[in-house]
Amino acid sequence: MAGKKVKEKETIKIQQIGSPIRRESKQKLHLKGLGLGKINAIRELEDTPEVQGLIRKVRHMVQIVSE
């Protein structure tokens, strides 16, 4: 299998900036799905359509640190 190029997966780094208190329960679950739970927590995740969708649902509570 020599000669095959391994494509490096793109990642996205997100930080939680808002609290899930007094939010819909689904939004709390979306944060958990992203691996976040406390303010200022930072996670580096694979940049997939699923992750982009979760970020879009809680965009008022997270910010993108780097792509």
C-alpha cells in the first residue's frame, strides 16, 4: 500500500462562551454533543457537516477560536 496519501482531517476549535441555563433542553444536549459543558471550555473537533450543524444550533453560546 505504498504510495497512498493519507489526507489530514480538518479540525475546528470552538469555545463555549454562554451558559445553557434557561435554554431549551435540546440546546443543552447539543453542547454535550460538542463535548462542551462549562464556560470557556475549548474543544478541537473534526470539521464535518454534523459538527457544523450542532454549532449552528448553539451559535449564540459558542465561538470559533480557529479553523
